[in-house]
Amino acid sequence: MKHPLPERWKRWQHGLVQSLLHYHGREDHATVRVLLLASIGTVGMPLYYVIWQHFFPQEYETLPLRLLGILLCALGLFARQFSRRMLNLYLLVTLSYIFPFFFTFMFLMNHASGVWGESLLIGLVVLFHFDTSLAITAYLAGTAAACAAAAALGEGATLLSRPVLQQVPIHWFTIAVLSAAKISRHVLAQEKLAGLGAGLATVAHELRTPLTSVDANVRGLLRMYTDAGSRSQEDRLSAVDALARIQFEVRHMNHMIDLFLLSATAVRQNLRPVETVSMEGVVEAVLKRYPFSNATQQKLVALEVRRDFSFAGQTELSVVILLNLLRNALKAVQRAGKGRVRIVVDGAHQPPRLLFIDTACGIPAQQMPMIFRRFYSHPPHNGAGIGLALCEEIMHAWSATIHCVSREGAYAIFILEFPKPQSIPR
């Protein structure tokens, strides 16, 4: 039995969205957009050559420029093999050529025809869905090159004609609206994060009361079993061990609540540096604060202070960064079933830096460009994906940097570099 056409259409749409979401989970966002646009361009460039040449002939058409556009789009089909630097360079060159240059050049050579005026406007809309700085650079470079090429081919008068000049304010208005829309989306994302923080605060409030009660009862049971003389020594030790484990879980849950609340509230508060922080002091405070599961896990973490240094920041936000990094490192050691964690305070290095080194499972190369992206987690479902993104945001607010060097199956090194401390404005 065949399904009605609207139902089949909806099912096809749902399947396409799910496949794109699944694919997006495995690929970098920029790579996905390049692949989609490259696929459309590889088909669209030759298709519209046929349309404008044979079905709706235009005043001017050029096969060589079309072929160059097809070549650039076809190269984009291999975007998954590109390094980050190659991908950025490819985006700049291709976007500059296709949207501003080719569309503007064809618009001018066809003497501001309606077909190419609308095509150019659509091209600008697509262009400014990319990063604004990249889009502006591509727009200026491509438009200037198109105007120069048209003038060289004898269309200098067309550049100053009324049909061309009246398109300029329309294009600028379009660019302004698209840029404002991007800002609105950013504000909406911040509002969502603020809502997440409020929700976490509610959850924390609801959890703390029963956790406090459980913790108090465990302390009472521990005292009872320790003082009971009627039970065998083995039973008493087993009971004490089990109850101690329950108490650890309670402390660990409280620690996680603290970490979530710190991460959520940090998004809404002012991240700028307001005090001078000792790196050795804050690392030692985090190691004392972290709820290690047992003495064995605690011994996996070693602190090496080559030389202490101070930096302009906030103590509580420094704790957020280090707790996130320590938690991630210990989880990696647990997943790998091997490895250790070493924290190096290196104030003698220029610039001063903190190294967070774990010799566990490392990070796959294809995942490296995404680890600081908000809501991305690896492996999947391994946390909310806000920890490293928040760490990077805080570090940037302090004019500091954080990046990672890793080899899959061997190690991961997070390198935090700080500028020399300045006087903190009051």
C-alpha cells in the first residue's frame, strides 16, 4: 500500500534531517557547510550555464569562468581531507570567487540585468551566513576584482550607471540585516545558557536536601558500626567500607553540583580579571577540593612546580577551569584503563604556562577542531559539552590562551598560556 504524497514527503524530510544531524555529529560544522555548498555549486554552475545559454539566453556568458567555478566547487567535495588552515584558505578563495566576484562580474557584463541582480543578491545572502569577518573580506576582495575585470573589458561606464549604483544601498542594507540577525542568534544562545543555569540551580536546590540527609545518616551508621562490639571484625570492616563508598558518592554528587553551578553562573557573570591569582595556590586548592574516589586515584595525579607565577583573573573561575580539566583527564584515564595525570606550573617559560598532561587515550585527530565547541562532547553523551567551551571563553576574557596537543591512544596535553600580570583596575 502506497503512502499519500504529503506523508511520503514528510517522511523524506524527517529522514534527511536525521541523516544531516547524524553526519553533523561526526564532522566539523564548517566542513559540513563546505560539503553542502560544494555539492550544490558543482551541480548548479554547469546547470545554470545551460539555462542562461540555451533556454533563457543572456547578453553575456563565459564558459572559462564557469569552469573555474566548477573546479573550485569540486575541490570542496574533499573538504574532509583538508586541515583547518587549508579549509579556511579554501573558504576565503572560493567564497571570494563564486559570490562576490563571479556574480558581480556577470551582473556588470550583463549591464545590470534583473536576472543577475537577483542572483547577486542571493549570493550575498549565502555569503553572509558564514563568519562575518570572512564574509566581509571575501565581499570586498571579490567585488573589487570584479569591478576591475569589468572595467578592463570596457565596461567602465556600466560601473557608474544608475542601474548598478542603485543596487549598492540594497546590498549594504542586506549585509546589515544579516549581521544583525547573527547578533540576535548569539543573544538567543546566551539566553538559553542563562535558562540552563536557572534550571541547574533548581535541580541543585532539590538535590542538596536529600543528599545532606543521606550524608548525616551515613555518618551516624559509621559511628555505630565502629563502636559495635557484637559484630565480627570482618563484617564491621565490610560495612564501614560500603558506607564510606556511599559517603564518597554523596561528596562526588555535591562536587558535580558545584561544578555545574559554577559553569552555568560563569556564563552570566563578568569574566574580566579582577584580582591577581597565584597559579600554584589555585592548583593546590583544586587538588584538595576534588573528590578522588580513593587514594589510588589521587596518586595518579602529580603536581610539578617549576616556578610559580601570578596572573590577572578570578580565583573562582580559575577553579572552574582546573576542575573541568582534571575531571576530563581522570575520566580519560578511567576509559583507557591506563595512564597518569601530570600538572606542570611553568612560570619560567615565556609566556608563563600551565600544562595539563594525561597519558590515557588521547583525542582522535578528526575530533580536535571541535573539542572547544559548545555542546560538543566526545565520546558522545560524555557530559553536556560546556566545560571546555567555557574554559576557552574565560581564558580569552583574561587575554590568555588554551589549546590542546594530542596523539590518539597516547596522550593529551592542554596548554594554558598567560600574559604577564598587569595592574588590575578597581
